[in-house]
Amino acid sequence: MNDTELLAPAGSFEIARAAFAAGADAVYLGLDAFSARAEAINFSPDELRQLLAYARALGGKKVYVTFNTLVNDEELPAAIEKLAVLDELHPDGLIVQDLGIARLVRRHFPNLALHASTQLVAHNLEGVLALKELGFLRVVLARELSLEEIRSIAKRCGVEIETFVHGALCYSLSGLCLFSALEKGRSGNRGRCAYCCRLAYTDAAGNKALPFSMRDLRLDDRLAALRAAGVASLKIEGRMKSALYVASVTKRYRELLDGTPPTVSRADLETVFSRRTTELYVDGTPNGPVIDPQSLGHLGTPVGTIKRLTKDREGISWLRFHTSRALERHDGLQFAAPEGGKPYGFGITDMRLALSRNIVFTVPAESDVEVRVPDDPAIRRSGDSAFLPGTTVYCSASNAVKRRFPVPPFRPSDYPVGTPIDLTVTLAPSGITVSAPNSSCPPIHHSLSAIHSQLSPAQHPERTAEAVRKAFSRLGDTNWTLGSLTVNDPDRLFAPASVLNDLRRQLVARLDAQRADSCRARIADILDDLGQCSATHGVPDAPLSQCCKLRLDQSFPEDIGDFDEIVFAIGHARGKEIESALAARCAELRRFFEEAGAPMPAIRLALPVFTHERDFGALRAAVKHMVNLGVDKWEAADLATLRLLRALGLADITADWTLYAFNAAARLQLADLGVRRHVASPESAHLSSATDENLPTERLARQSTPLFISLTRPETPDPSRLVGLTGDVFAAYPLDGLWITARPEPRRFTAPPGAPRRIDLSWDSPT
């Protein structure tokens, strides 16, 4: 195995087998709940148990489980139950987004290895170190980092670094997309993304396009550089993709990593699934376009251009082109529609070499070929314009490629699953006793079952031990497998098979019941511990009532006198710039409140949500400058900035909504990290209305909520007004090095009675 792991997606058991056969060192998958790909087939606990047995039989193969959604309070008992199941199954890693889940794992399931999901937006060394301190052994970096940033982080962080190398890209920073949640009622942070970035929009100039539709990532020629940078795991995206896709992509990357002669080309991959591709920000700035505003889905690999369309005497249409790739019957062809329309295509039914009437099954590369155009209503409607000379022909499906990646056969009996139990069976004239005094599955410690009936001497006592083994080996459809077996038969007795089988069933029922009881007791203990921990965090005597957040360059709202705290977002300004601007704003506030005869509100400075590794030193210097001037109230936007503030010894720290805390365990985690108050996420408003006992919660009342937060400019001439297919209007604008997409007018939220309220103007368009 290579020193750098090749990690493949597994949306199903079949796909996992295909990935391993193609050379994956590990696969990642989701269970039937708490997975960011809720619409994948996913795995039941029994299927995961089977896959773990299969992977371990292959020798050294690993299985990671995604538990990478935000969990609300009502879901905590079910989440803890799932964690208990995983603790028993012991996968090789657990990929987590929710800080509360991470806290529960660290406190109650320490045998589960924590991997930080890319949804946690780790994008600089400080953020990775913060995750390390929270017990994460591996961190999946944000996709937007450059090779130099990855190298800088990997060499100094002390944890394993995982990076994506192939597959679909989100337009927004992963974990910071609210578009689907707020516009479609389907939270991407909770596994239900509606893929709003793949929809068409019309800009202010009337141009209709796909301004947010990212090309697919492809770093197949950067593997040596990533390995040299210290990356531990190279990750292929695609838990919604087919077994053929996963196998073919995995095989290509396996061959490139191993340096073996390649058998899978880029063109082969493009016949399986292909958007246009990008290397994104691996070089710091893109070498080409990263968004494809015209084509959305699978195109295929280009094989030629149309020469002409003809009809024979029977009225059958034949399309002639020169193919650079061998083709065969039932391969798929696709054609780029004029003016960026939706591609169209068909499967080859009849094919012949040009100037020949003989139908053939295959044609070699570099041939002039004619394929029969099907009598399809859609093609008839488009007429001859559908096949204009010069139109690119793509091979969108290749049977030759498909045949190279059969899914390996699988027979469950070859890979026994279940928890091993060591049994002692004792035969006596008065009956049979079976015990499992030291079961290897915690928290079950023993089980005992007996049948009392008179046993007779055996005619063939040498067969008794084998009969007992045969009966107790039949555990295939249960949660158990037979470990060691000790048979005590001093009186050389006969044990009827019916009695032994009945005894096995009784034993299994008792073990299952004890396991279920232990699981329920464990969940109750964990919830009780959570409640006790919450009780230790007191609420301040005089909690905040109203807060206003805005940038240093923004005008104060007319109702500024209603607020008892003002939060200024400082962005990435230098220390002296912040000092000067803050002095001017505070002087303005002081005059206003003196004239009103009211006390001056508290002033807090807020840090940005995304800071490049190369810029973090400057941010740290700016914060130190302001701390030295006496500013002691600060707001963190991510784990990196929270760690920075704590390192400077600051005690009055709040957390903005981008540090998600959907559940009590997550709020406890923030409190453990020194946070005194947090802002509820815009998408969590409907989840809970109660004020938390362990961490005061601000509720948004008004905000230009960022639906997308991206490093990438939308691919449209004028993104200031974008109209969706249903007539909804959005605006995209640059802000502090990011591109923000929001509604033109601020959103308004209803805060629960008595909850601290926040007006957030900091995301408003600067123009």
C-alpha cells in the first residue's frame, strides 16, 4: 500500500466492493441517518457490519463512516443510539461536522476515531490546530486551498490531512451554504441539499445562464505534489455516483499513484461521467474557468465533428463523422447543442463504415463512420439543425469501458459478521447449561441459559462435541458469531439436536435483550450526563437584550439607540486602520448617546469567517494591536478565530452563527471553549424556540443572510441582479475577499419572546 491513502466514495455495498477492487485503500459511506448525502442508498448497520468484515478480509482496507450533518436537540437521543452502534462496530473513522457530536464521541465513545468533515471549513493552520485540540485525528481541508497552503498546514499541524482530488464542487464554501435551507426548505447542512447552485438564473442584462455551476475538480496530474506536501489521504467525491464511475476513477488514480502503466485514460472517465473540469485554486489563482455557465451535466469525451447528415432510399437518416475513438453498438453519443442549450444524444443501434452498406458491431479509431439516427420525436422536432456540420460528437457511454469494471462477486457466508462469543457448554444427566462468561462485546459481560431434562448416555460419545459445535455455529442471521467453544461432557452423554438448537435460540434472545438493555441504559446515562453538564453553566445576571452588528464602514441604523451592544465586523483591515475607523465610529456613538441621555452601548469587534493561511499572521497582528489598545470584547466566526482569541487570554468571547450550535452538546462545546454567548443560525430558527440554560443565545431579527459564501465570482456579466426560474431575485457582490449571494432586501426573523435579538447588517451589499 502507498504511504498516501486513496479514499473512494461508497454510496452502496456494491459500490464499496467495486472501489476496493479498483484499488481504493479506504472507502467512506453514510448510514441511513445523519449523512450529508441523505439521498444516497447508504448503509444499514447490518450492511456496515458486513462491509467491515469484507474490508478486513481484504487486508488493510479501511472503512470510514460519515456522521456529517448538524443535529438538533430532538435528534440527540437517536444520534447517540447510532453512535453506540458504531462504537460496537468500530469503523476506522467517523467523519463529523457537528461540534456537539464530536464532544459526545470524545466523552463517551473514545474508541471512535474522529475525522473533521470539510463542512467544518478548516482552511488555515489555526483552524486545523483547533480541531486537533478537540480530538480530531484527521482533518478534511476546504476544497478552495492552494497547494502551498496545503503544504504549509500539513507540515505543521500534527494531524492527518485529507484533501479532495476529484469530483463535484460546491459553489459555496462547504458548510457555509444556506441557499437550499432558506430558499427550498432543504438544508444542505442536514443532508438535503437541493443543488440550487446548479439552477439557471437571468442576470441584470437579460443573460440566462448557470452562473454558480462549478466544473468538476480534477487533480490527477498533481498527485505527486500533494503527496510531497504531506497529504495523508486523497479523496474522490461521489457518494451519489455509480459503481462504474467510482471504479473507473479509482483505478485511474491508483495507477497514477503507483506509477504503473495507465490502463484508464481521462477520455475513458469522460465516457462514464464528465462535466468540464478545473484545478480550482491549487495554484493560488485558477488557470482557467472554474464555472461552466452553459452545460450542466454529463457530456462525454469528444470523438469527432459531424460531417453531414444523409438519407438513404428507405428514408433512414445516417450521421457521418470521423471518430478518434473505437466505437461499438450500444455506445452512447451526445451532441453539444447550439448556443449552450441542453445536449442531446442517443445510443448507437446501427453503424457502418462510410461508403459501406454493411452493418458492423464495432469500428476502429480513426475511422469515417455512419450511425443511424433514431426516429425520435425530439430529434424530428429539431430537424436537420440538430446535426449541423462541425457540431462536436461526444461518446457519452462506452461498453468497452463498462466491461473493464465488473463488480466483484460476493457471498456473505465467506465473510462472517457478528460479535464473537466464547461459549462453554456443559452436559450433565440433569440437563445442558451454556454460558458466555466473558463475552467480547461490551457492555455485555455474561449470559446463561439452561434446559433441564434427563440426558442419556451416548451411543457414540465421540460425536457429541461436534454436534454441539454444529448447533452453536448456526448464528449466521443473528448479531453473533461463535468464537471459542468449550464442551464439558464428563459423563459422555447424548445431546439431542432439537434441544441444542432450542438452547442456541434462547441464548441469542437473551444476548439480544441484554445488548438492547445495555444500549438503552448507556443512552440514558449519556443524556443524563449532558443535562448535568448543562446545569453547571450559569446564565449571566443581566443578559444582552438587543445587539446590532455592522461593518466599520457602514452607517448606523436609525434605531441605533435601541441597542445595548454594537458589534463591528473588522474584516481583514490592518490594526492601524481598525484603530482609526473604530475611534471615529465610537466618537459618533458617544455624541448620539450623550445627546439622548443614555448610557454608551458595549463595543465588540468581530472577526471574519474565512482567512487564507497566508493572511492569518496579519489578522493576528491586527487583533493584538486592538487588544493592546484595551479592546476586550470579541466575536469569533470560526474555530480558527476562536482559538486565536483564547490564545490571547481574552475572556469575553461570543460566537457568530457560522459556529453552528444546533443542539445542547454543541452549545456545551462552545461554552467549554470559552464562548459566553452565541448567535443562532438563520436556518435553525424553526428548530427550537427555547433560550438555552447553558449558553445564552441571540436570535436574528434582521439580516441580509448570505445564501452562498464563495471565493469565486459568479460567471455572468452582471451578477448584481439574478432572477431564478420561479422569479425570485438575488444579488451577488464582493465583500472582504469573498463573493456573497443574498436577497436584495434583508430577511426578517421572529425571535422567541424574551430572547436576545440581533440586527445583523454586516452582510449587506457595500454598494
